[in-house]
Amino acid sequence: MEQLSEILLEIHPFVTVIHLREKQKSARELYHAVNLLTKMKVPLSKIMINDRVDVALVTGVAGVQLAYHSLEVSIVKQKFPDLKLGCSIHSYEEGQQAVLNGADYVLYGHVFPSKSKPDLTPRGLEELKKLTRQATSVIAIGGITAANTQQVINAGAKGIAVMSGILEARDPLMAVKAYQNVLENGDV
């Protein structure tokens, strides 16, 4: 967590959201991770917790990212209407259902080939376009580089989520700035 913390300290002013996607961490470990980030002056409003509604509520972060095995979006939205809810989806149908159930946004992917999912065929830009015609708040993930970010935005995505493109970069801050440049100016 220390190496990740150093990277996040450097890049957080240039990103919209920091998604704590530590699936193997306990609630206690996630709680301490959020506390560490806030000590580093990362605003709670920028932090989303993967799957753990309890940790999101206790820490006061912006919200929670729900997966297929998580509590249903409609249940969480009904009980905690002020909690920002994202929902990970992998198809047009899942996206429609998530939006109908009250998700504030959907995280869709993987769009391009990805090292984290080497044996799965990417869903591609055409599927992303189909989804963005029906769901307005689609964040694309998977194999996204600064070079292909504009294609994702042109397909209708409202934003991108990036892990390895930043965390594995030789210079994570320079990588973030390259993505930011494309999102703001439309070029690499």
C-alpha cells in the first residue's frame, strides 16, 4: 500500500476519482487505507470503495462501486440515497438494468485487450457505442491508453478508468497528464 500511496499522493490532484479496488483486503484494511489517503490530503469526495457499502458509509467516501456479486443497486440506493453508486457491467443488458435500478454511472469493459484479462475477448468500441446510446453515464475501462482515449470518448463514454496505464507507468504523473490532455484537448 505504501508504493500505491506514493503514486496516489502525486496524481490525485489530476484525477477525478480514486477507486479502491482491493478485493482481497478486509474491511479494517480498507478503512485504514482510506484514513491513510485522507492524511495525504486526498479528499473523501474523490474516493470510491469497491463493493464494501459498510466501509464507504463508515469512512464517508463519495460512494461505492458494485459488482455482479454485490448487493443490488436498487437496495443500496433505497437505503442510502446520498451514496454515489457505480455498477460494474459487461453487457448492454446489464447496463440497462443497472441504470433502471438507480446506478449513478456504469463502469463498462474491458473495451480493449487488457493484461488483467488476457484470456477474455475485449468488448470493443461498437458494444460501447451501443451502450452509450442508452445509458448516459458510462465510464469505460480496460486496455485504455492515452493513444486510444479519444476513440473511447468518441464512442460516447463520459470518462475512462485506468489502472495499469498509470500504476505500471515509468512516470505515473506524466501518464496521468497524458490522459488528462486527451480528455481536455482531444489529442495526445
